[in-house]
Amino acid sequence: MKFTTKLLIFWASVFLIFLVGFILVMSVFWNVYFNYWQLLVAFIINGVIPPAIITSFFYYRLDYMESEDDTPPKFRGVKTMDIPFQARTDNPFDEMMQKIDRQYIISYSDRQKKILKFRTDSRMLTWGLGGYLRMLDDNTVEAYVYPIHKNSRREELTVNQTLRVLCSIFRQC
């Protein structure tokens, strides 16, 4: 299941839990009874439309993380860095993939093109980051890191921190 779909279902379920709680309180304390069609309309208006609108703002960036698009991201807020990488094994891409998998969530990889896409975990107050790694040769990794929410000052600082973390993961900076 795509991350955007999971995100939409998550937010809709959060709104559904609040709606059920509200209905229980109204029913118990004020003896208000609802029709099923009223509840369905209220859930669609309050529980499906707002998460769909919120997710649509970030859809292109979220969808890029899981797509098979092998071009580097061209979003606003993208930071790039070439990181030297000295592999210890005969399979440098697999070693790079293992190191990234320990820190981040891998959303797409292609061994033939030596491309890896990753993301950070999304939280309630932050949408996280997306990353794109391409192994130029066995000794150099080209890194692109971008925020999901393009206008966030906090996420811009996190992008810089993520690039430093990538350098420390590869132990070359």
C-alpha cells in the first residue's frame, strides 16, 4: 500500500475516533440520537475531506518517494552533496543500502541503476524528509535530501542535519 494511502487512512481513522467519541458523549449526556446517514455525512465532511486536502498538498513529494522515477528530485528546498564512500565489501550498493536501512525507511531501490530512495518517519507535528541516493561510482554517492513540507524552517534545519548524518553513516566527511 502506498504511503499516501496509508497517511490518508490514518488521518481518517483519527477523525473517526473523535467523531465516535463525540457521538457517545452527545448520546449519553444529552440523549441526542443520530441517523446513520447523518453520521455518514458528518464523517465524510469532517473525517475524509480535510485529510484528503492535507494529503493532496504533499502528494507529489510523497508519491515521488515510492515511484520508479530515477531522476533526482527537483523540488524546492532540495539540498545536494557528493559523499565519498569506501566500501568494505565487493557489493558497495548493498553495503550502502544496509547502512541507510539502519537509520531510515527505504521506500524504493534499484540495484541496476544504483538508486536508493528513503524517507524519515512522519510524525504528528512534522511530515519528515525524503532522500535520493545515487551511486556515481563505487567510491562516490550523490545525495539529495528534501523536506516534505517545503516552507518549514524547522524542516530546512533537519535537511542540513540529515546530510551531516549521511556523511557520518558513510564515515567519510
